[in-house]
Amino acid sequence: MRNQSLWCLLFGILWWAQATPAWLISPTVSAAGGSAASDNAGKQSKSPSAVEVPADAAVLTIRGLCAGQGTKPAGYSSQASCQTVITRAEFEKLTGAIQPEMTPASKRQIANSYPRLLVMAHEAEQRGLDKQEHFRQMIAYSRLQILSQDLVHDLEKQAAQVPDKEIEDYYHEHLTTFERATLERLLVPNKREAEAPAGGASAAGSEANNNKPGAAAGLDIESGDAMAKEADRLRVRAVAGEDFAKLQRAAYDAAGVSAPIPTTLLVKWRHAALPTAHLSVFDLKPGEVSAVFSDPRGHFIYKLDSKEMESLEEARPEIHNILQKQRMRELMKKVEDSAAAEVNQDYFGSLASPKALDRSTFTKSDSAKE
């Protein structure tokens, strides 16, 4: 989320650098509010070669640039004798505002770009560009963006304060969600793969026969019927206790499939991991084999090995995340619904329409999205 501020800060320097550094690309924000890119790199507080320096020690020195908004301090006889010094505390205050727990590589990029940005801003001030109306308007709009970002950040922190009782209530109200089973599953293809022509017939002749009206459909029906019967036979063998990996190999052999056989063991799968039509397998007793489930993907046969209920403590982080997102949506909706915009169709055209404040008005992290 705060990378948006980073874009604003370095926007003026991008044309000078002639290329956008990779660190400027906004990383994916995780549900917990941190960035996926910094989850690993951010664990290092400093570069392996970095030496700890005091908070008041200089980490950046820009010679030729006077401190104090570009004004030359008293006692300096020339621009060349001016310098601007940025301490570690000042630099970390800046990077912390742009992106908390910034990685060492990103800090180095800031260190490379920030002095040039200061020099350019100084020159712009010397030319009076900061007094122009368009600059005031951009500053005002940037202020709105930053405030909206900070609001979202504040709402995220508020949404994260999920009471334990709400977590416990959600767990007990959605017990089936946290039921999990270890299953064995057999997949029988719907039809056989195409085979080479038999009996010495030429490939061209076989193709000609298949191109006759209804020929391909007839072959598909015949192949489908054969595989459906094969699925029934394999289920009987499964009920008799044969190994599912062996049965899966037999299913692929019967269908002429040469691809590697899929895994047959499904460890601790929840209801949500299975198609709705297959959920009755959770009603089986350990050791029981299901009926054949047929759909466009194939014929499926299950065996229930074991079943258990995930504990509240195991489920707590997931439930917290679910409720945090719900609370965030509610908090955002309350803000969005507090005002409505009217659009002048004569000015904006027919595509515009009056509506409540759009979500895009606010810059939000992924944790605030559906």
C-alpha cells in the first residue's frame, strides 16, 4: 500500500534515470498486510556487508547542495562549499514512511535516487515552479491520495483487532468447514485415447471412416460405455481391498493413457477441496468405498481412510484472516456509503452515471479486497 507513496516520491526522477528500477514495482500484498517480496528479504534488517552506525551519523552527504530548502547558509562563500547531510535517523524515518521494513536493496535504491531528487527539486524551486498553480493542484491531490492510503492503513489495523469470542463463535458455527479427511481417489477416464488403426488398415482409410457422418460420435459412445463399465469393475476391486495406486494404473492402461498416473492419496482434505457432488464421501466410515461419481472429467471412486476435526487452535489463524477481511469490507463500506457523487452527464458523457463513491477512490491493499 505504501509503495504508492514511493511512486509519488520518485516520480520526478524516473525520466532522468531512463529506466524504472525493479524495486519500484509494487509487490503483492499479503492478507496480513505485508508484502510478499519483503516477507523473505525483509527478515534481514541490513545488508550482510553493512556496519551498524549511530543514529546521528551521516549516511548521505550531498556536496554542492545547501541545506534548508536550497537556501545557501550564512558563512558559505560559494555553492560548491554547500552540503546537505542526512543522518541515519533521518534516512530511516524517510524509508519507514515510504515502506515499513524496507529491504536493504530498496534502501540502496533510495540512497542512489534521493540526492538527485533533492538536486532537481532545488533547481525547480530556483525557477519558481513550486509557486505555479498546477504544482499546488498536484500537491493537493497527492495529499488526498496519501490521506486515503493512511486511512486504509488505519482501518486495516482496526480490522485486525478481532475478538477471541468472534473467532470461537465462527469456528462452532462452521464446524463442517474444518472437518478434514484422508482419502484415496481413483480417476477413470471417460473414454479411451485414440488408437492406431488395427488389422493393417491405412491411417488415411481410418481417418476417412472416422470422417463419415456419425462415425466419430459412435466411437465416442462406444468408448464411453466401455470406460463406464471399467469404472464399475475397478470399484469392485477397490471394495475387495486392492491398492488404489495399482487400480489407477489399471484404469489408465484400460484407457490407453500413457501419462504418469496421478496421486491417489489425498491427505487431510476439507469439504471445499472436493466438488459439491462428491461431498457424500465424508459420510463414509473408515475403510468404506464410495459409489462411482461420473462427470465430464471422468469417473471417480473414493475410499475413506480417516476423518478428523481440525482444532480451534489450528483453525484460529485462518478464521482470524477471514474475519479481518470481513471487518475491513464493513469498515470500508461504511466510509464509502457516507457520501454519494452526482455526475454531470452533459460534461462526462453517457458512460458516466451517478453512484456512491467508487472503491477506486481509495488505494487499498489486497487484504481489503474480495
